Amino acid sequence: MIAMQYSFTLPADYDMGIVERRIVEKGPLLDDFPKLKFKAYLWAARRDGAPVSRENLYAPFYVWDEPDGLSDFLCGPGFLAVTQAFGWPQVKTWVVWQAALSSGIAEAAFATREILTIDPHADLAGLRRDATAAAEADVANGALAAVAGFEPTTWTRVRFQLWREAPQAGEAGQIYRVGHLSRPGVR
């Protein structure tokens, strides 16, 4: 599996209703995209009540069962439409160590994402074991999904979770709202 995210930082006075409408209109188009485990259509508003974001963001997060799915999407008309609407983003990817999903994943309303630095010469096997266990524990403790992965070019790890309720600000990296969740068989 491979996780992927791109993010667009939008102006402080940007009408985030445009992003919300786009998600409602375009979200279902990927509901049965081949080799997609799930896509969370994420956004954060600078002046949002709960949680508060420092920036206006549109930042979908994907987990692909196979890299071919990621490639097919990036080379296809859906990604072309995104780049024409918002610009050419940097696409971050992580090799997935664990993607733990609960049966209630379709109820996701919020997401959290942390990108953590891996220290030089770290015990990667130990990090993988701990991150896998943490993702499984997150789901056992109420997360609707938890993804753990790493990226060996910049030596970073990702922790991503989906939630029913908004987590407290400051508990975990960036907090997003989930506008739509695409996943085979989820409606």
C-alpha cells in the first residue's frame, strides 16, 4: 500500500464554500476508483470554529492498495481537473506500514495528520513495529481509521487518523474536516 497527499494553501479571504461545493460535486466520482483503499476529501478553514486552522486548506489524503492506482489517478482526468482548478501541487507519498480501518469509517467527519521526522540511524524495524501497534490501538480507542507510513527520501513518517468528533486542537498536528469519503462499497 501507498499513502498520498497533496495540499493547496488558499488565500485567507478565500470562500471555502467553493471547496465544500467542489467536494460534494466531485467526491462521488472516486467512490469506486480501481485500487483505491480510501480517499478522504479534506479541508480546513482559517476561521473555522472547531477546529481552528492557521490556513485555508484543501488537502485530500489517499491510501492506495497498489501503486498503479496512484499512477492511474495522477495521469488521469481527475487530477488534471484539480491542477487546472488549484495549481500544480507537490504530491507527498509514504509507504504504508499499517492501514487499520474500522467498520464505521463512513462516519468520518474529521481527520488528523502528523508528519514526523525520522532521526538518522533510527531503528526502522522498531519504528515500524511501534507505528503499526499505535495505528491498531488508535482504532481500538475510537479512531475510524489510522494509517502509519514512512518516506525514505526525506526520512519522515506520517500518522493519519479519521474521527467522528473533532479532536482537541494541539493534540495532533493538522486537523481537517472530512467533506466526503470515497471507498469501494461505501455510500
